[in-house]
Amino acid sequence: MSRVRFFILFQLLCIFAGIEYALADVTVLQRKIYLNDSMDKYSVGLILDYLEDKDNSLKIEDIINNANENKELKWKKSESKTLEFGFTSSSYWVRFVAANSYKKEINWALEVDYPHINSIELYKLTGKSHFEMKRAGNSLPFKERDLFYRNFVFNLTQRPETQSTYYMRFTTVGSMDISLWAWTPALLLRKINDESILFGMYYGILLMASLYTLLLFFTSRKRAYLYFCMWIIGYGLYQSSINGLSFQYLWPESVQFERISIPFFILLAIICGLQYGRTFLDLKNNLPREDKFIKSLIFLSALGMLFVFSFPYPILVIIAFLNVVYIVRLIFITRFLKKRNPFLATRYYVAAWIVLIIGVSAFSLKSSGLLPSNFITNWSQQIGSLLHIILLGMALTERFNAINKEKEDAQIKAIDVLTAAALQKDEFLEQTTRKNIEIENLNTELKKNIRDLNTAKEKIAISEEKYRILVEGSNDVIFSLDENFKFLTVNNAVITHLNIKPEEVISKYFLDLIHEGSERVSVSKLLVQEKLESFAVDKNPMSFKTDFKVSFTSEPKEMRVYLEYVNIEGRNEIIGKATRVEDDLLIKYVESEKQHLTIENYFITAEDISHRITRSLAKYMDHKKVYILRIALREIIINAIEHGNLNISFDEKSQLIDNDNYFVFVAERQQDSKYRDRRVQIEYSIDPRKVLYQITDEGDGFDHKKILTGESVNVNKKMLGHGRGIAMAKNCFDELNYNGKGNQVILIKYFN
């Protein structure tokens, strides 16, 4: 019977063990982020695993391989939203899984809610041993972040019905706090906006308080106000460094200073606070020993600031901690001084420091998970510091009021003074009456100005509506660009001309819409880029023709572009219009045409000339063939400039293009006295039977027979991005003949 009971008990234990194992699997499966477009912020800290790398030797390959084999590396599960490791020289790795169960791609953001990590590496596992990598941290300049925000944010994308494993490596010289949050982009943007408003209010109050106390110093010449102002500024800089705002706005390129900014401004704030306390409590007269000790602390803090780059980070923090401990002790000294000097406003002074300590402590307890996260705990430091400054200001005011009252009570008020006061009173009443009349007149004028302003607003609203109708109803592509030539706005005409939606154009560069052709170095695109660079320098209105890319087709569309700088609310923007190039209405009347043109050695001129001397071909040829003929003709003219007049050999051009300094070399040749006066002669004639172009340069010529007998084939085999001009012309024109020297070519195209 006992054996049967034992067997039944054993089976029950096995069943329970199996159930527990199954539940563990479910828990593991549930430790991932399930992404969707409407999710709230999500704490990644509750679903990640972490690993300590004590000697900083692990690479991502070691992490991935050992993770697959499930040996050597001992991962630990996180049990809190924030991982806090204090000051450590170790690196820490974390991993987590993000899943997208929907049939559409989801964009999401991963925020590191601690702005003082030196180096962060994010690896997204895309295969067994393949990964994508992103970097962040305050060891990099601020401009290299995915998002212009005080915390580190990685913009991530999860493909439909997939899940990905992410690994992150954290390294820092300060305190190691890892707090990760997943956001939808819209929700993160709303959080940033809310924070910006609150931080703006907070630092605005600090700035106004510091300016007000500085004004009091200049008017009263009392040093206590100066030290109080310095304390507000020092504490404000410390808070902005803690929040990551100083690195964002004050020194975004100074990576080295960012690493030590927190201890630097802690020590600065402590120096200002101790100096203010010495002056406020008059320790030099009341407690000389304490005054000398505070001086030594100020000297020690100043020494830490002076050698902030050479002292180890923990030592600087220890110095700051010792000063904070003494400030707490100074509170009790203040209560002792209250008994000896009742006129001192010690109640406000003590309350001010207690409120600040409570605010900082509440934030620390919230960060440790001992207090809930809400508006009060999240902003307890800022609330405490504002109350602290208000109470210190009240203490300082009451102290000086007491001193002034003591002086006033000691003075003898004479009858002459009272008489003078009465006279002043009458004068004041008279002035007050006069001022009241002036105020009434000003109110009347103000009401009139308000009415005029409302009328002006109505007119502006009507003008804006007319402008909107004109822009949106236009057949031309009307757009605006920023100073970096990125699209800010564009009307719906871009759909008609380029088959692309306006929202897909916004934030793109203007050059992204220019047709590139098949060359490795797109001459068209480089010519437009050169025009834009010239436009950015002289800022004069500009007009030019160029070929735009058309979505879903390889055929470009020629349009004329007009650009002009405008100043909107102190900000430079570019207003532009792109108009389809219509056929010349006089082309149908042209029977024959003949021109002789002389151009300098500029590629932009070659582009404009090629348009000019091919516009009449539309009467006899299809516009697609005219486009190909124009490109070939442009290449022949450019050959005459670069290989003829500028004497740049084919091998030199190949080497310069590979070194990415070809156009710099061309600019030098264009200014060289040996070549700058050379010109290209272009003779052009057209009749109903044919068109003839004769292009002559002033160079030394070349072996054209070698090129015409097959050298261009070798160019194509080598896949070079140049050297195809003669080959294109040979295919486009019916006849291509060079003179004996090779510096003159005649190209003929028959229409029948």
C-alpha cells in the first residue's frame, strides 16, 4: 500500500514539474515586445536579459555564437524597469525580442532614458550570424543621433509578421543606469513636446530669477545678491547637464566636456551655494572656525573643477558628496545661529535646503523603484529647486529688511523731513492724476490699434486663402526648400508631372529628383549641383532647364526651374517653380537655320548650348530621339572642353574620378593661364533634309581613328563612367567625321 502511495505521489510531482516547465516556456515566449501602431510606452527593462563584461573583451560575434550554443555566458533576467549598477568599469550587454504580428511594417522608437552613457551599440540580428548596427552615446557629437533629443533614441523598423532579437552594449565612466522604453513615433513626439514646455517654463523661471537678483545686486551693491545669482546659475547648469539639455543646446560638439560636465557643475553649484551661505549667515563674525572650514571646502571644489579632466570621475563625485553632507550639517548650524541672532531669516533658509533635499531624494527613490512614477516624482527635483530658490529669496529679503528696519529705527526723523514728505506726497498725487489721464489716452489709442489689427488679420486670412487656391490650382510644380535644398512644401502638380505624391517629396533633397542617366558620374546631376552651389552663394534669382525623374518610368521629363530666396520670419527659405518646357511655337515655321557660337570652357555652358541647338529638331524628329541626340551632342562638346581645350587625357580623367577630385582639377585647369583663353567654336545648320554640327576646339587633337575603330568597346567592357561620348554620337548620328588633327568633328543627321 505504501508503494502505491509513493508511486502516486511521484506521478503527481512529475505532473506538477511538467506544468511548471510548460509555464516557464510560456513566460519566456511572453518576454518580448509586441509592436503595434497604437501601443502605449512600454518598459523594455521588464523583458530583457543582461550580462556583465568585466574585462570589456566581448564582441558581438562572441555574444551571438555563445548565445546560440547556450554556454559560457551567464545571462540574467531583469526584474525591474531600470538596471542600476552604480560606478563600474565593466561593460553591460542586454538582449530582448521585438515581434510584429501584423501584415504591415511598423516603425517604432527605442529610447534610452538616461543621457549620460558614453557608448551604446545596438545590434539587430538579421540572420544566424548577420546583424545591423547603430551607435549612440555622449562620446559621439550630438548631430549624429537619430533624433535631436536629450535622451538617446534609435529609430527602428519591424517587417510584417516577423520578430527580431536585439543586443545592446553599454559602456560608461560614470554611473551605469539602463532604462529602455519602446514608443510609437507619435507618442514619443508628444512626450518630447510636453517635456519641452515644462523644461522651458522651469529654466525660464531660473533665468528670470537670476536676472532679477543680478539687478538687485547692481542697485543695492550687496554681495549676497551676487552670490545668490551665481548659485541659481550654477544649479541651473547642473540640472541642465543632468537632463542632457546642456549637451543638446550648449556644447553639442564638445564630447570631452560632456563626459565631465555633471561633476564640473555640481562643484560649481556647491562653490556658489557655500559662498552664499557664508555671506548670508555672516560666518566670518558669528563662527570663524566654520568659515575657515567652508573656505577649505570651496578651495577643494575649485581644485576639482580645475583638474576635472585629469581627476577620476568617482573622486570628483566623492568631493561633491562630502560638500553635500556638510551643507546638511550647515542647516543645523543655522538653527544654532537663530538663537544668537534672532533677526536672521533662518526659518526660510533652513526650509529652503530641506525642500531641495526632499525633491532630490524623491527623484532618487523614484529612479530606484521605491516610489511610483508620476508627475510629482518625475519632476520633484525641478519643483524642489524652484521652491528652494523662492524660500532663499524670501530669506534674503527678510534679512535685509530686518537690517534696514534696524537702521531706520535708529534714525531721528526731523520735522523738515516730514514737511518734505508732505510736499512730495502732493506732487505725487499731481503726477498720479496726470499719469491717469495719459493712461486713459493710451487705452483709447490701444483700442484703435486692436481694431486695426483685427482688420489686418482678416485681410491676411483672405490673402492666404487666395494664395492657397492659386498654388494648389496651378499646373506648375510650386514648392519651397530650406537652405540645404530639402523640400518643405510642394503642391499637387508634382503628381501630374512626376507621378509622385507630395508627401513622398517632403524632406527629400532637390537633387534626388534629378534624372541621373546611365553614367557613373552623372553630368546632369553635377551641373545642377554646381548651379545650386552658385545660387546659395550669390542668392540671386536663378532659372535653368534640367531633366527630372518620373516615377515608374525610366524616361526623364525636361522642365524649366525658377528659384528665388525669400525671408520668412527671419528665416531664409527658397521658393521655386518647375514648368514643363513647351515646344517653341515658331518651330513649325522654321525651314532652315544656321548659327555660329563661341563658348568658354564651362560644363554648364555645354549643357545650355546643347538645349539651344537642338530645340528646332522637334519639327523633324520624335522628342525621345531629340533627347538622345542632345545627350550625345553635349558629350561631344564636353570632350572638346576637357580633352581638347583643357588637355585632360583619358587616363588622367579615370584616375581623378576614382580619387573623387575630378571637378577640383577641372576648376584649376579653367583658371590656368595656359588654357583659360581657349574657346570652343560651334557651327550649326538645319534644313528639311538634315542637321549638321561642326565643333572645333583649340587643343592638340587626338588619335580619333583608334577610338572610332573599337576603343570605345573596351571602355564599355571596363565599365568606366566616361569615354562613351564618341560611341554615343556614332550611334546617334548618320555621319561622324574628324579632321586630320582631331580637334574638329562634323556630325550629320538625316531626317529621311
